[in-house]
Amino acid sequence: MKLRTTLAALFVAAFILTNTATAAEAETGGKLVVYHGATLLDPSGRRVDMAIVVRGTRIESIVPAAQVGSLSGDVQRVDVTGRYAIPGLIDSHVHLASTPNRAQAEMRLRRALYSGVTAVRDMAGDARSVAEISRAALTGEIAAPDVYFAATMSGASFFDDPRTRASAVGWSPGGAPWMQAITDATDIPLAVARARGTGATGIKLYADLPAALVRKITAEAHRQGIKVWAHGAIFPASPQDVVDAGVDVVSHIGFVSIALAPQMPQRFRELGKVDFASILKGYREPDARLQAIFDVMKQRGEILDATADSALNVETALPGALDATARMTHQAFKSGVAIAAGTDRHNADDDPFPPLYVELELLAERVGMPTGEVLKAATITGARTVGLEREMGTLEPGKLANIVFLAKNPLEDIRNLRSVTLTIKRGTGYARTDFQPRTQ
């Protein structure tokens, strides 16, 4: 075990040094690229007929298009007149390597990038595989959004789940640094340090943890400077326990709805005993039990990764699931909780657009969020989930040049995101006309 840990540490050190050198090299020079004539639609405001000046991987300035002629030197001008510019989209809940398949992951990420997605948050899997994909995306070896990923912690009883074996091949389930079994006897500072050593952006609290351990892990993770992402219920920790612990992001409105169950399951494997049909049928907005949870989330700035479209997977078995999910998410939104746009599912590989579009359409059309707020969920709030709101999420000088150009205005209809013509990620352009769906 000591040898494995040492090798893992050396791998992570090499990974960090490589990325640091590459990033520094990319940001220090390069000619100016000016995208001029677009209407900017951004959480910071709407600006018409503007020019976005990009140098290397960063936005250098944003000026009226009329000032483009005054720029001198090595300047490449790109006419985007009539287009609408928004910040790069962020999918805050994906799974790239639950069972690692590099070719399939790259295919899905490529589609996402050409559809305007410039960053994703991977929410549990084989971190060895995801870290390599993240490195390849960051260095431009593959056409993919930037990838930020989780190291998972659960109670020891969870690790009889077969998915954990697929994500930790070569290690005993619960023993890998990116997938740890936590008990009362665990050295929590060491466990958090091991998770950080994988290169993870956040620790995901998944299942079979009591409230006391959820609080202890969260406090230590924050002390060590790493995010905490948690399921809406962790069994036996309830939704109220989760938000009271001060986690950064809560995933799945469906798990939050377990607060309405007569009894909290004590383990993840007991989830099937929850009478979701009665919960959905009995939900009346606003429910005081949910309101107490949402009030804490708003007060503490916790984000809800609602994954509303995951209800599509159970709508046949649980009629009304999508409607109830939408109404619960609406209650959270009206309560002032920040909503992030995450998917947690895959659509058909030959679909020309990623599942994030479906989530955004549900947030607008079923949840009832204004289109500007829906775009915020997939931009600035998505950036907050990974703690990088100073780097991305809005179009501002100094931030990463992550930009999407659209032929139609998404504020008029969120489905106009499907009119994407050009994605810029870290200053590199990906024209939609260059994309063809691939199924293998």
C-alpha cells in the first residue's frame, strides 16, 4: 500500500507540473484575435455590437466594435456580426469513467465542446482515467471541455456496490484514494489529504454516512481548501443534515425530496424502500419541510445541482416524477437557492447535442426559470460549483476565453442554444460545421 501511495503521489506531482508549465506557456503570448460585431448576452448585462479581444487563452478586453480599427500589430479579425455571444456552458454533473471507456468519453466530450460546453464537473468514477482525460483536454490533445472531478467518500457498507469495483480496479473497494470508505475510526485529515492528492477539485459524499461524519469531513475539507459535493441525502444523514453540515453543492432534487418520506433509509441499498410514488403524489408547493432545507441553502450560499432531467429516466415507472421534480426545483429557485445545470445521464451517442440542452430546456419550460437565470445556471453558477467563478462563467477581461456564438437569441427561447455556430475554449475555436456525430 505504501508503494502504491508513493507512486500515486509521484503521478499527481508530474501531472500538476505538466499542467502548470503548459498553462503558463499558453498565457504569456500569442497574437490578438478579435471577434467583432456580436451582441453579448451575459449575467453582467447585454451589450450590442461589441468586440471581444482575445490574447492566448484569456479575454484581454471587450470594446465597442467601432474601436476594432484602432488595434494595431498582429491582429486576426473574426466577423461575428449578427451573432449572440454567451459565456461557455458548464455541465455540473457528468460521469465519464464509472466504468472507464476512454473512446466513448472522448466522443461525448467532443460533442459537448462543439455544442458550446467548455467545462464539466465529473461526479464520481475512476479518477485515474478522468485525470488523464482532464490533462488531455487542458493541453488541447483532445477536443473536449475542461474536466474537474471528484474523489468519493462513503460509509464502508456502501462498497459492496458493484459500481465501486469497476471504478477502483487494482485496489480494494473503499481503499483507493479517489474512492474511500470512511468510518468513525478513519483519520479524516489524512483521508481528505489523500483525496486532494488525486488532483480532485471536490470530495463527493455519496452514501452510508451519518450526520456527524458528514459534518466532520466537510469541516476538514474546507480547512484544507477543497470543495464538498454531496448527495441530497446520504443515508442515514438526511437532507437537512447534509445542508446543515455546510456542503458546497447538493446534488439531485430527487434525493432532497426524501425529506418528505416517513422514515429515512439507513443505507443506500434501502433506497428502494422509499415510497416515491406517495412522496410525489403528496407534494404540495411550498412544503415546509423542503422550505427549511432551502432556507439554510440560501443563507449559506449552497448550490442545488438539481439534475431535473434525471426524472426522465423514471417517468414511466413513476408517472408524475418530472412534474413533481420541476415543482420542487421551482420552490428552491423561488426561495433564492442558486441552481446549477447538471445532467447525470447520457443521451444517444448519435444525438447531435448533449443532454445539457435537455436540462436547460426543462429548467426554462417546466421549472419556470427565466431564460437569463437558466443561462446563469449553466455559466456563473456552474463556475461556482468548482470554485472558479473568477476564471470563467462570465465574459470579462482577464477571464478565460470561453465563448459561445449563436445564430439566434437564447433569451427569447432557450432552444436557440441549438443554433450554436462557434465555440471558443481557452482561446481556441471549434466551428460547429466541423462537427459530425460519431457513434464509435
